[in-house]
Amino acid sequence: MLGVRLDSELEERLAAVARTQGRSKSDIAREAVRRYVDLHDEAYRREARRQSLRASRRDVAGDYAFWDGIAREDAAWS
């Protein structure tokens, strides 16, 4: 259960749309929230997939070579 406070202008507009469509304000609000969540949830999943694919294409051997070089430099300072 969710309660949402709307400013009077938005609530009046919502009521007008609901009357025009023969639907309840709750039905319209529920649909709006569902669409918003679907849109933003899909964006989150796309970004996670993008980062996963990018990470899987990394040059791991190059990473190891970089860190091995750092370790050798650190050892030289010791």
C-alpha cells in the first residue's frame, strides 16, 4: 500500500484524465508508476549488462603485466 500526496493542480488534472477515460485515479497512478519503474529498471539492467560485457572484454593479461610492473617498482624501493 502506498499513499502519495499531490499538489492540488496535479490532482485536479489527474481527476480530469480519470473522468475522461472512465478510470479511477488509482488505476492511472498505478499505471504511471509501473511504466516509470519499468523504464528505469530496464535502464539499470542495460547498464549492468554494458559494464559486464565491457569487463569481460578487458585485457586481463595486460592488467597483470601492469600490476607486476608496479610490484617490481615497489620491490626496487625496498
